[in-house]
Amino acid sequence: MPQILPPSANLAVRLALVGALGAGPALLWLFSSLGGSSWVTRAGEAPVQPVPFSHKLHVGGLGLDCRHCHWWVETGAVAGMPSAKTCMHCHAQVFSDAAPLEPVRSAFDGDRSIEWVRVADLPDFVSFDHSIHVRKGFACVTCHGRVDLMPLTEQPVAMTMRWCLDCHRNPERYAWPVEQVFRMDWQPEGDPVALGRRLVREYGLRRPTDCSFCHR
Amino acid sequence: MAKGALAMPDAARRYWWAAFGIASVLVLVLAGSLAVLLWRGLGIWGINAPVGWGFAIINFVWWIGIAHAGTLISAILLLLRQNWRSGVHRLAETMTVVAIGCAALFPLLHMGRPWLFFWLLPYPNSMGTWPQFHSPLVWDFFAILTYGFVSLLFWYLSLLPDLAVLRDQARSRRGRIAWCLAALGWRGSARQWETHRMACWLLAGLATPLVVSVHSVVSFDFAVSLVPGWHSTIFPPYFVAGAIFSGLALLIVLVVPLRALVGLGERITESHLDAMAKVLLAAGLVVTYGYAAELFFAGYGGSPYERYALANRLSGPYAPAGWALVALNVVAIQALWFGAARRRPWRLFTVALAVSAGMWLERFLIVVVSLHRDYLPAAWGIYRPTFWDWATLAGAAGWFAWLMLLLVRFLPVMPVAAASPQREPAAGSDDTARAVHPGTRPYGLAGVFTTAGQLVEAVRRARVEGYRRLDAFSPAPVEGLPAVLGAPRVRLSPAMFAGGLAGAFGGLLLQFWSNVIDLPLAVGGKAAASWQAFVPVTFECAVLGAALGALAAMAAATGLPEPHHPVFAIPGFERASRDRFFLLIETADERFDSLRTRDFLERSGAQEVHEVPG
Amino acid sequence: MKFRASVVACALALLAGGCRREMYDQPRLEPMERFEFFADRRSLRPQPPGTVARGRLLEDRHLYTGYSEQAKQPVELFPTSEEALERTLARLAGPPLAESFPFAITRRHFARGRERFEIFCAPCHGLAGYGDGMVVRRGFRRPPSYHIERLRQAPVGHFFDVISRGIGAMDDFADRIPPEDRWAIVAWLRALQLSQWARLPEIPAGIPPARAPTPEIPPVRLQRDPPAELAQVQAEQRARLGSYGWIDPEKKILHIPVERAVELLLEAGLPVRASVAGKAGER
């Protein structure tokens, strides 16, 4: 009886077997890391908007407060988008004939809305309320990043459930004093951990991780 | 492909093709209904409030139950030394593996988005969550995973020597390579046989509690809930007995036509059928006891809901199903008290077919009839299976039949090692292929013997002569050979114990860490750290760990997989899997001398002596 | 085989992950989501004309418009005296702007007013109200400073009316600032005005003798470092709001820290309409 397979087959078969055993965990690893990667979540990617609006110009350069345009944020679930009228308040005079602002002008003239592309889009099965977060000391930049540095707006971190839970479990790491939450560049003075603990006590922050807290 | 797997008469072949054709059509039906399901979603099934668990769960429980009979015959009867199992255990094991495959299909599909099944696994996901280990559905996932793995391992392990036979008989080069890879390099050495025997024994010991746990866990899916008709402590034993009952019935349904067609009458005799029928009757009586217990609990327990649920089975809108269940599962098996029914294959077949259908109805009764009228009369409803429900049911049966037909056709349906050598060996191989390259040191000298007794005697004498690097190859395990060889004892149990311990601790740690420390979620008002909820998964992890430990120890003890080995070059070694016995003395032995050793082998009664190229 | 199928399905699901189908976007509408059902594609519906939203009847003219309630005076179709003519003409001209606040102004309102002012008004009017905000520095028409005699004398209702309905280049802010907040902003304007035009009974020591310069706006040009410019402008404006200095040494008029101005206003009390004046002491 001749040899059917060469000696190298032994190594090949053993490696294939180990590979097959390791394939499951490897696939899990692949899926879990792909699922949270920016390739899937599109974190850090600025979608193409009808108007190339620059937060860097309006917030970083003009010092507009977040609430100048997103004025529902303190009382509503969604922060709200400014109407074309809000834009036209200034742009009726400043850059009043700039070509990129054409969608704003036509929306204003035609009483339509500018169709912005949602940058921070939570899934529909999550209930999120901006007002409670900003009132309890969670700053805009904590989730949306330094928009005052963004020429085009992007969502800097993937808004995965793990990311939500990180803060829901450890609010002391992320809480700011309520009067600072709309600041872009606030830095805690002294021990941030001690401050966080104090704020958690002061604002009575809970650590809500029940399913139905967000998935209502 | 090897034609030697199963000698099929022409008539049988025609039947086989007919059956295969029907099964193939059903597989296409399954593929079609799955495609529609994945494309359009679960709405194509009849499930809706209040019956959220329809055919998918019925079929799941039915198939997983059928799998259990295979384990019963292969493992439990092995441990009980019931020799009649030898004729049917391969078929039963094959049935187990295929049935688990069918069963696992249904919970996956029932999830709605089966491509996300891996969300059930505990891994650090982007949701920051862990499986809810307090839930029987998660226990189920672990139980089926472990059961599938152990069954596959058990099946493959017992198939291994037969795959070597197929390799040695294969005529085409491609077939030889395929079977060579499949056999992992099995060469029938004394140590491999010893390891094989021990591994089968130990895995049987492992599979026995496993099979009890799996269907207990399946029953927990129901029993842990509060639905009247489900919420009962009788469920685990009642489910396990029902599983064995239905599985044995299906095994009989498979065996009877097969033995008639293929002429296995001398291997699977009337007394085999008789034994199976007796076990079927016993399991059926336990199931009948379960029905009686349910009635008693409902009547004696005093819960009006429970009482109503039971009465509803026999008098509600599904009463025909209820009475059919009694007729098929309780009345029909009474025939098996009589030898005339047990020993006549087609009578037994009829009873078994009735039981198979009856057990499906039992699951229908448990799932649908309990759900359609629960506590709130305003939410009562009627479950109407849709076309796609039926198509999936038929398709899964076709899928099962399709796989069984293929496996029966191309793999040995009987353990070949137990069969007496009758047929002539395949055509001899060409001699040019085994020319020894001059200058390479040979691996050793091999003597060929015709009986096991000669081999044992030769080994004994070689030991006396002072040879230490010996190996012996045989087509079947030879009693006393390992002892004569003086090889160190094969020990698999320490590795299994270590693996089991690691699995248990790992599983327990995982559950405590993920469900108590990292993500404590209050579900059903249970405490996060209620350890009782962690018992099933800990057990399944222990079994899985032990099986993996056994696998590692087997690989270490036998050196498998090793598809290339010098002994394969021995002329005529293909008969080592059939009717010849080989003794190998390696050149590495201190006392090896090519002339004197050759002389010794010839004196010991070797028919031929060959040099083994290095 | 099934396993392989699931792996392939998983891979496909991952590839499709970017599309976010399934339950990510459900058929229900999120606020401000596009909705083809209506011609304007808005899911958020504007209030239909001729309707009143619940709780938005806005009966209180003083509170919601900044005009005082008109006294029920008899109107003569054929006035027989000068006085009667005046009365009738006044009635025909519409109600007068409110001279008082509709509710008592407390410390809380000043704080709220300051916050809202800095969000909505300061971009043009500047933090100190000189009409030198950042937007104006980028070419928007410069609004008048609050610190001119006309506006110091203007009734509070005027400011409320301007916020509610706009004036000149200024659009209205009625949608963005609720009426209570508008009144709070008006209160803050009063504090700003006092802080930049204060006569104190005792002049604090150590005030530099030089007169504070009037804020000027440089011509619009390409900016090299807008954030730095912003920081500098805001620092100047805050400095003016936070310190003592002379506006007019001859008339003994100072600019004082705005916090001091708030205290002074709280001591003196801002005018409140008669119907709630009695209750002011309780708050």
C-alpha cells in the first residue's frame, strides 16, 4: 500500500483542525469588533449635508451657544433643528447671496424645511431624552464631541449600547456641573473623581441599567 | 465513492433513489420556505398572540426528542452492556446527529433574525450585555450546543475505524485521499484501539447524564413559566421519557424498511426488534404515567386554571388532537405486550409510526393548546398553521431523510470492525510506488500475521527477546494485546476530569461575573445571584469541557490526526483494517538488526516480512 | 452546512450593517423626520391656522404682548372736548406699551434673563449691550446700543414687543423664547442699562480717572484666528460688565459691575403691574 498523502499532510491537517476549533472564537471576535467599528457605525464620518454647515465657524468663531439653534434641548426629548427662518435671520444680510446657502433661501421662501441628514442617529428602539441629560450634568460635548472644532459635523464616537451603559454605570466619570454643560472646553479643577462623586450625590444620579429604562 | 459501505441489491438501489428523490424535493421545499421566511419574516407563520410558539417550537422539541434515542442506544445501552445495541447503534448515532441538526434549525428560525444567533453567545459585544443566564432559553442554547458537540464527537469516534476501512478499500485516488483525511490516519495500532475503546466508554458515561439534562432543560422552557399546563414539576422526567419514546419509535421506523431492503436481516434480527419494542413499551408506559400524573396534579392541586387547561385538551377546540394522542401514544403501544406484535417487523413499524405521530401531537398539545387559552379569556384565540408552517415541517422531515439516506449510502451503517472478514481485498497497489529510496534508513521491519493469536504470541516473544520499540496493528481490538506490548496504560479520565472541572468553573465564573457583577438585571423578581439558575449551564459547560478534554487526551494518546505514517507504506497494509495483523519493530530499537530481526519475525510465524521505508 | 449558511448570512448582515435596516428605522416617525405624506414633507406639523393650542390662549395681554390692558374708558363718537378727543384717539391708536412687568422680578429672573440674553441676544448686541456682538463684527447691521437715552427711557413693554415681533433688521424671537423668559431678558436689560449708566450715592475709591472708551467695531476683514478674536471680544465685554469706571465724570456717571446693578434694582424694585404688586412682597 503506497502512502496516500505526503508527510507534510500531518502538519496541514493538524493546523486545519486547530484552525477549525479556533474559527468559532475568531468569528465571534471578528463580529464583535466589526460591529462596534467605525466601518459599520460610521463614527467619525461626516455625512454629506444639503448645506456644508460649519459648527467650527458658528460655535468656535462666533461663540453661538448650542441653544441658540437647538433650543428644545433643555425641555424636550430631541434637541431640535433650527428653522430656515433662524438661519435667514443673519444670512439675510451676511453671505446673503452665497451659493452654498441656496437650499436655506429656497426653504425659507417656499416654507419648507431644510432636509438635514441626521448625524447622531439613535436607533428607533431606544428612548432618549436630551432634557434629563443636560439637566443632570451631562454636557453636549460628552456625546457629540467638540463641534466647535468640526468644519463638517460628525458623530465622533459610535453610539453603541455599551457606550451608553458605560455612562449609565459610571456617571461620576462623565458628570459636569450643570451650569457648564453647554461649554465646549470646560475642564474640571482639582480631582475629577471627587467632583464626579460629589455631583452624583448632589444631583441624585441613579445608575439606570434596566432594559426598560431605555427600551420602552 | 466507496461502494463497500453498504452492499445494496438492485431493487434496494431503486428504492433508495426513489426515496432520495422524494427527500430532495422536500429539501427544496425547505429551502424555498426558509428563503420566504428570511425574506418576509416570521409573519408568514401562523404564530400570533396568544399562541406565540407554534410549529417551530413543536418541531424543535420533537426533533431533539428523537435525537435522544440515539444517545440512549449508543451510550446508555453501552454502559448497561446490552449487546443487542451493536446492530443498530451506528444508525441510532447517525440519527442523533442528523436530528440535532434538524432540531437546532427551529429555535434559530424562531428567533426571527437567525443571522444574529451569535447574540446568544457570551462575548464582549458592542451592546455591553450578556446572555440572561436566569432564562431557560439560554440554558437551552448551551444544552443543545453541548449535546450537538458531544453527539458529533461520539458518532465520529465510533466511525473512525470504519472510515479507515473505507480508505483501505477505496479504488479511486480521490476517494482514497478523502477517506484518508476523514479517517485522520487511523492505523489500528494497539494503543489506538485501547484509546478508542476507553474514549467510547467514557464518552458514553458523559453522554448519559447529558441526555437527561438536555431534555430536562427543554422542559424547563415550559415548566419555568406560569402558563397553566406548563407550570409543573413532572415535566423534566416526563419530557426525558417522551424523548426516548419518540426517538425509539423513529429508529424503528427507520430500521424496519432498511433491513428489509438492504438485507440486514441477519445483523438486525427479530430479537433486536423485540428488545427495541420492549424498551419502547417501557418508555411509553412512563409517558402514560406522565399523562396520569398531569391529570392527577391538576385534579388534586385545586388550581382552577390548571384543571381547565387539562380539561381543555380533551374537550376544547383541539379535542380531536387530544384524543388522537391518547389513541396513538397510550392505546397503540399496548399491542407490544404481545410477542406477535414485537417480532413482526411491519406490525412493529405500524406501532412505531403511530407513536412518532403521537409524540408530535403531544408537543402540539403542550405548546398550542396550553397557550391558546390562558388566564385571560379576552386574549384567547385559535392557532391556525399556515402553508409555510406545513412546508417547513415537511421540509425538515425531508432534510432529515435526505441526510440519513446519504449517510446510510456512503458510510457504514454497521460497524465494519464487528463484521467478519469475508470479501476479497481491493486490487493490490502497484509496487513501483513503494520503492525504498536507497540511502534512507528504513523505519523498521513489519511482520504480517493471519490471526490475532499469532500476533499476541509474536509480541510476547519479542518482549522476551528484549525488543522495546514495538507496535501492533489489527482490524479489531485484540484482547490482552496492550498488556503484552507493555505500553503504558492509556489514561483519558484525568484529562476529562480536568476539562470538566475547568468547564464547570469557567461556566460558573462566567455566569456569576456577567449576571451578578457586570450586568445584574432583575428578571421575574429573581435575585441576581440565585445560584440555582446557574446549575444547568454550569453542568453543560462541565460536559463540554470534559468532552474537549477527552478530545485533547485522545489526540495526545494516539497522535491523531496523522494521515501520513511510515506504516502505511508497508505492502498489504490495507489489510490491517480487514483481516491481517501486523507487528512492527522499529529500527530505533536498541536490539534492532535488520537480518536478525527479520529472522526473528519469520521464526515467530510471520507470513511475510516487509521493510518499512523511513 | 447550516453553520456555514449562518456564517455567510452573518457576513452578509455585517456587510449590510451600514444600511441599518431592520428595527433601526421603524415605520413610526421620529421628531423632524422626513414624511412624504404631507406636501411640505414635515412630520412635525405646523399649527393649523385659526386654532388655539391647549394652554396657549394667551388671554393676558400684558404678559404675552407687552402692552398694558386698556382702561375701559368711554369712547365718544363725536368728542365734545379736547380731553375726549385725546381719549378716543388713544383708543384708536391701540393700547400703550406696558410700563411695568407682569410679575414681580426676583433674583431668579435676573439669572434666567442673563442666561437667555447671552444665548439669543448677545451674538449681535454683545454681552454688555453696546451692539458690538460677533455677528455684527461679521457684517450684520449694527443694532443701537442699549445705553442711549432713548432706550433708557423706553418702557419695558417696548423691549418685550421688540423680542416678540422684531424690529428693523431684527427678526422676532417669539418661537424661541417663551414670554416669561422674554420678561426675564427685559429685566436683565434694565440691569445692563443701570450697570452702564449708574449714579451712586457714594463713589467707590480707586476708580481710574480716564473715561471708559465707547466700544468700536473694526471693519470686516478676513479672520486669521476667529476663536482668539472671540475670546478677546468677550473678555473686553465682560471686563466692562464687571468693573467700576467713569462714563461721564462731570455728571458723576459710572459703569458698575452688573451684579451690583442687579442688587440695586432688587433693592429699589422694578415696577410691577398693579394686579400683582400686592403679592410681590410675599415672593
